Amino acid sequence: MSASPYLLESFHDPATGTVSHLLACARTRRAALIDPVLDFQANSGKVHTTSAQRLVERVRALELSVDWLLETHAHADHLSAAVWLQREVGGRIAIGAGIDAVQAHFQPVLGLGEPCDARAFDQLFAEDDKVPVGDLRLQVLHTPGHTPACISYYLPGEPGCVFVGDTLFSPDYGCARADFPGGDAVQLYRSIQRLFALPDATRVMLCHDYPPAGRAPCLETTVALQRATNVQVGGGVSEADFVARRQARDRQLAVPALLWPSLQVNLRGGRLPEPDAQGRRFLRIPLGLSE
Ligand SMILES: [Fe+2]
């Protein structure tokens, strides 16, 4: 049996349920970090880098060179550590090209300063773009629905792997909500069908898991398992049934706890707000905008 062409490690952040991934080319030691977390305590305003430091330690222990800091979408539940990691280990910060629609929606809501457009990222990816990581070639799949900018990064192989962002969660949890601005349950269903069409053994690398008591965090599954058993979208559920259930469920969901902090950092590529003349940084919460 030949050795795997890639190294893959995953890290669960229990505070936000986020899973970050380290993918590397086994031969060249070039690497990508996917959906890294910057730790943030909303009650104290404290930011720390414990989660991101775990990634740096692994990069250094494995003697990797980081080429990419990849986001699957603009997360609304945690802050990205991409900017901090770029200073530590290098790499280009990238996200899906549909981010412009999300930025255009929220920039006036939050009064975000520059850059809050394509310049906030080093690179934007569209459908079928290829992301080189040493000998590896990640294929970009545009998988909108949770947000218009969601992309998945697919590495073909035996088995390959696909980094799906929030498009799928663990089979016992389902998938992401589709009620954010620009979200669409029909699009989400169709994006998931694209993922279900990948080879059965493809490793589905999750971006989140919220394990119930007694279950360890689920960091990855397979296409076959998701297609057969995902409680919201597996087992051959029809588009109409999925959409009706998804929309009913979304009407019951609360706004994510870190929505405003996350967006005002992540839509600017992971930059914290600029400091004022005294060096203080503040996050904004727009008042009176909820229904
Ligand atoms: Fe998300």
C-alpha cells in the first residue's frame, strides 16, 4: 500500500464548536490551514491565540511551510485567526469570491472601515479554481446556501477529502442554517447534492461539531455516511421536504452569540478593528436592527 500523499490533522475548539484543519503535502511539506479560530471572550473582550498556537506548534513540529490560510466562508460564530497566523507562519488569506455580496450587505450595517472588499483577502476563489499545496491540487467547489460565498475545498484521491465549511455538519446534527442574508435553502440542498456526488469514501471534513454529552467531537465523516444517514438531508430526502423543514427550523433559531464580533473581523479578512488614538480597539453592536 502506498503512503498517503497528504497529511491531515483536525482541531476542535470546544468554546465555539469549530473544527480547524491542517492539510499538507507529504512530499514537499507545503501546507494550508483551513478555518483557523481566534479565541474571543465576549464578556471580557479578551482575545487570545491558544487555538491558533496549536496550529503553529504542529506546523513547526512537522516542519511545514504554510502557503494558504483558507476560509470556507465568512463565519458568524467565531473570529478568524488568519491575520495572526499570517504573521506567525506566512501564507495567503483566501475565501470564496461571493464574499463581495456578504461584504456589501454588512459594510453599511456595521460601518466597517477599509478594507471591506476584495482587498481584505489575498485571493478570492471561484468555482473550479485550483489551490496548489505542494503536489496537491485542491479543487474549489462553489457550495452556496448557508451563505452566498460558501466554498468547499476538494482534494481528489483514494480517499480524497473535502472541507465543507458549514454545508454539512455531523450526520446526527444535519447541516447549517440557510437564513442569513443571501442564504437559500434550495441552494443549500443543491450544494449538498454536489458533495453527495463525490466518491463514497471521500473524507468529509467538518467545520463545526456540537457534540451532545457523552459523544466525542465528530471532526470528519464520509460522503457515503452523510448521504445515507444525515438527519436533515440524507436518506434520499427530497428538495421540497428539505427546504420546508430547513426553513421551519431556521425560524426558530436565535442569532449566533458572536454574530457581530465575528462579521466585523471576518469580513475584513480577519483584521481586528483599527485602534483609536489611544490604542484602544472596539467592536460595534448595531442597535435596533433586529426584528
Ligand atoms: Fe457558518
